[in-house]
Amino acid sequence: MHSWVDGQPADSVPLKDRGLAYGDGLFETIAVKAGQPVLLDRHLQRLDEGCRRLALVADHPLIRSEVLAYAAALGDGVLKLILTRGDSLRGYGINPGAPVRRILQGNPPATYPQAHGIDGIRLFPCATRLAEQPLLAGLKHLNRLEQVIARAEWQDAEHAEGLMLDMSGRVIEGVFSNLFLVCDGRLLTADLNRCGVAGVMRAEVLAQAQVLGLPMAVADISLEQLQQADEVFVCNSIYGIWPVRGCAAMSWSVGPLTRKLQGIVRALLDI
């Protein structure tokens, strides 16, 4: 399927685009089922917050309408929405009133081994650490070099994801997912006020846990807490939930709370 740039079929962007030059922008990766973008409101809420914090001038009703139209044409697959600050002259200075450039790309449905969701996965302990920058923490901004470097650390089929810590050694997330622990019946996920991506599925899991009345907390997580957890799982908006059965010398069983949340999420994603 053709990509769209500012609502029109296109296969390129100008060389002066600030997304290319500086990573100046945001993106969302959205599952599409039967022409409908899944969890669209959560994706657009995060995008709105990113635009506010980066002072990007965006027409949000127009973005929603274009996403819906593109998803309808895509049918089933993965839609990537990119917003950049558009073109600029040389230098970091911005034009405060310049509208964003809107880019939509479509791909076939993502395919992962069924065993990831059934038997669980192993995490690779990444040496790459996440830098702490509260101004960008939580955002899905275009600079993903930390994740690119971390993903290059393993090439084997034994590991399906990587574990990322921050510069102080706190447990933060996966390379392309968020991480949850179950400790004595309580659901725990990392505080992302310093770094990390506030995932759409992370938000959905927390909301579902609240509906179920589960005790939960968003807080700093140490490696010791991770090691002592009863259950561990990772999640994102494309594959849902994968149980985690090991990382380095640590190991966990696939537990009942992970399975319960996995079933709820599977129904949401229709997978």
C-alpha cells in the first residue's frame, strides 16, 4: 500500500525534513483489524501529549480522519503514523507556527511465533542503558537510537526481547515493550518520569487491572525486585502480552495473573 504524506500518496519526503535531520517528531505504531485502528484513542492521546510537550502544531481532528481513512484502505496490518516538524533551514532553531508533516505507512500484519505467547520468552540483558531526560520521558519520539543499539546486542533466536535499565540501574522496559511484575498478587510497572516510553498497551493493562480491582503500583524497580517477582510479562500494542520465563540467570513461571490479563488483551486485539 502507498504511503501518504500530508494526506496524499507519496514515496518520499523533502531532504530538509526535521524528522530526518534531528529526529524532531513523534510516531505511533497502530494495529489495524478489519479496517479499524485498534486502541486509537489511546494512541492519539499519547500523540496529543507529545505534541504539547514538543510544541508541535498539529491539526488533531485531521490526523484522526486520515488515520481512519488509511486504516480502512489497509484492511489488516500495522499502520505507522509519523509527525515531524516539517522543513527547516540549517540549524536547531524552529519556526514556532509551522504545521507538522503527517506521514502514514502501512505494513502487513506482524507475525511472531505462537510460542512467545504460550510458553513465554527469554529477555536478553542489554548493556545499553537508557539516558535520563525527564523532558522527553514517556514520549514516542523519533530518536530511537538507544533501542537500535540495544537491539543489535543479540541476534540469536533464544531471546525475543531485551531488558533495558536506566543509568542508575533501575529496571525500565523492554527494547520495544513495557515490563510488568507480579509480586505477592500486586501488579508493578516502572515509573517512566525519567526515561522510557509510556506504551499504549501499558496504559490499557493498568486500566484493565483497575477494573479487576487488582492492587497495582507504578514505581522504581530494582534488579532484586525483578529477580524476586512471582510473574513477569512484557506488552505492546501489536502482540499484546508475552509472559517472560527468564533473563540471564533469573527465571519465572507463567502465572495466573499474566494469563488472565493476556486473555483480556487478546480479546481487545482480536489475536
